[in-house]
Amino acid sequence: MPRKNRNSKKKNQATGSGDNRQIAVNRKALYDYEILDRVEAGLVLTGTEIKSIRAGKVDLRDAYARVQDGELWLHGAHIAPYDAGSYMNHEPRRARKLLVHRSEMSDLASQIAEKGLTLAALRLYLKNHNAKVELGVARGKRQYDKRRTIIERERERQARQAIKEWRE
């Protein structure tokens, strides 16, 4: 009888192929802001919050990050209360602590100190059973930039459609 490789699970974790599942995307932020830089941050959560995240009940529409007292905090993210939770359920819109390296935090703080820049939450996903949020250093778009984005998206869609018709 062949022996089972006991290290197979560790190998999958080391290569990063594990539970990588996208939960929520902030499409409004991608439309309203020009993303200059992206950073991955971990989330400090309670038990009912992670269960609600795994169920996909997350809204990042108004989510942003802010540096307060040397720590990075996520504000405005709505994680719905867990259905099977008790009276100890979490507050849906509470501020949640983000985990980043100290050097990354100082870089982010210096970047958002510039006029007109903010840290917008772009997406929330699970990576190796841990909840992660992708933050973007963003600058607000003007109305004419938004129109240009819509025009470019429409041109790309038409080009894809033309290629698809040509192949058929």
C-alpha cells in the first residue's frame, strides 16, 4: 500500500494555491478614483464577522482606510450581522484594524498626506483562510475623466465583439 505524503498540505500553502476566493469588489471606487498604487492588508475580525464574510455578505461601497495613532483602520465597510449569531453579534459598520508592515504604513501615510489622495478599499478576498483587503492609493477623478473611462470601456467592448464575430 503506498504511503500518503503528509507534507502535501504544506506544499499547497507555500505555493499560495489554497483558499483564494474573491468576496467583494468596490466597483464604484474603480470608477470614481484613479488608482496610483495597491497594497494588501490583513483584517482583524471577530468570529461572527469572518462567518459573514465567508457567506459573502460584505459591501465595500463607502469603505476607506485612515491612519490613526500609528495604526491603519478600515472605515465604512459594511459586514452584515451573522444570521446564526447570538446577542454577541458584531456591529456592521464598525472600524476594523488593518494589519500591514510598519514600513508600508509609513509609506502609505506619507503618500496620503499629499493633497487629494485617499486610501480606498478596492476588494475583499480570502487568501489561505485569512481575510485580506486590497487598498488603493487613489486620486479622485473629475467628471470629464469619468466620461472618458466610459467611452474607453465601450470601445473595448465593441472591439471584443468585433473580434468574436470575426472568429465565427
